[in-house]
Amino acid sequence: MSTMTPGDPGPSPDPSLDPSAVGPDDLDDLDDPLLVEVARLRQGIILGFVVLLGVGIAAIVLAVLSRSEVLALREQVAGYELAAQAAAQAAPAPQAAPESPSAQAPPQITESLPMQGPAPRGADEFGALLLGNRQGSSVVEVFVDFQCPFCQRWDQQIGDALVNRALMEGSDLLVKVNPLAFLGETTADLSVPGASARAANAAACIAEYEEPAVLARYIAAVYAAADPSEPAGQFPETQLVDIAGSAGAGTQTTECIRTGDFMPYIAEVTRNSFVRGVGGTPTVILNGNLLQDPFESPQLQSLAGATTS
């Protein structure tokens, strides 16, 4: 039996029983399972603390960098604003717009374009249908779409009277009609013709096979039959055949209307007119000068012997 005297420190502790003195490589040397678990727990706590410490340091660094970037971006934006203000102060004051449309150049129509495809017998080399004296000193060129409600009104107020004057014996007046087809059309080549193309083709057929007086009567009649709301189904072939027949057209003309012989011609006239600068219908040119208001032109009214209502 051992005894311990006062002041004797007693036996030294066994280091193998102190978990804090155990390293990762010493776990296999421990005999007590409890000590092994305590040592593993301690190491896990230390490792977790190190990881959290690293994450915290990284977050602090990122926060500092982000704040620096924000401050730098603010300074850059402020610099842009100062530069924009300086540019605005240095820029000249904007010029005032013209007070009147008269200060702007009027639209211009360029020279006629020769036809590439065949045109009706009653047309010139540029595709315009001719009514009146081909050597006349007064020449009125008009661009129309037979579905156009303004063309309808213009023809009833001035155009029909103008054509009748042109067809009078001894007239010194020539009217050139360019039949366009664009209102309601779905194909540029008119391979699927709409109402405008059908009515224009009928006019071309009449110009091919009939006298100018028949064409004049057809134009007046087709405008009289036109619906100003431009329905897609108007001017079916049967109606156009009837109108042409009433105007005096024969069987060759009616067959031409049914088969659409002059659709390529109408497509080319339409395309050439737009290339020349025609922007709408009716467009009227008197002796080479574009009329700004074909309804109120005194010269045109004088030639037609008509007045607007």
C-alpha cells in the first residue's frame, strides 16, 4: 500500500489520458474509445473555427473591394455628367424650324421611264394611255388608282370634263393617264390581282383594242361604279366586262379583261411611277409642272372648262 507524504506532488499524469495532447496521427495509439471520441470532437471544433474564420475574413475583403468599386463607379458617372454638361454648354443653339411649309422644297417628279415590257396600242413609249391630240401644246399627265376615292372625286369634278375637251375635234390638249394598282394589292407583280389591278387591266385592254372615246367612257363609268370604301371584292371580271361593253368595247376586249393580259404592264407602270417620285393619287402634272392641288388649279380648271364644287 503506497502512502503520500505532505508536499509530495504525487505521480506524474499519464499523457495518453489527456485528449488535448493528442494529434491527428496519435488517434490510433489511444486505447480508450472515449478518449478517441473526445479528441476527434476537439479537432472538429478547431477545424470548424478555422473555416468560419476564413469565411469571415473573405467576406470582409469582398465587402471592402465592393465598396471601393462602387465609389469608383460613382466617380466615373460624375465625370460623365460633368463632361455632358460641358458639351451641352459648348454646343451651338438649335436652329428654329421653318415657320411655313412654303419654305420647304416641293416634291418633284422625275422624267418618264421607258417601258421594258409590252404596252397597249393606245399608250406611248412610257406606258401612259393617251387621250386627245398627241401633238397638243397643253399636256396633262395624271396618275390614278381606280379604287382611289380622291381620284373618283377628281375625275367627277375635273378629269372627265378634261378628257372630253381633249377628245373634241381640233383640240390642242393631250391627257396622259397612268393607271396604277397599289390600293389593296398583295403582290408587286400583280400575279394575284386585286380590285385596282383588275380595273386598270380592263382600261389597258380597251386602249389596246378600242378607240380613245371608248376608254374615256369606261373611265367615267368605272369611277361611277367604284365604292369609296375600297372593298377588296369590288370590280370582279364580270362587272368590268359589263362596264366595258356598255362603253362600246368588243369581244377581243372582253376576252382580254377575263384573261388579265396586261397585268405585267400595270405592274410596270405602277413601279415606274413610284420610282419617278409619285407618292399618292391623284398626282397631276401640267406641262411638266407638278400641281400641288389638282382640285383647285386655275389652269387645270380653265383647260377643262370646269369648276370645283
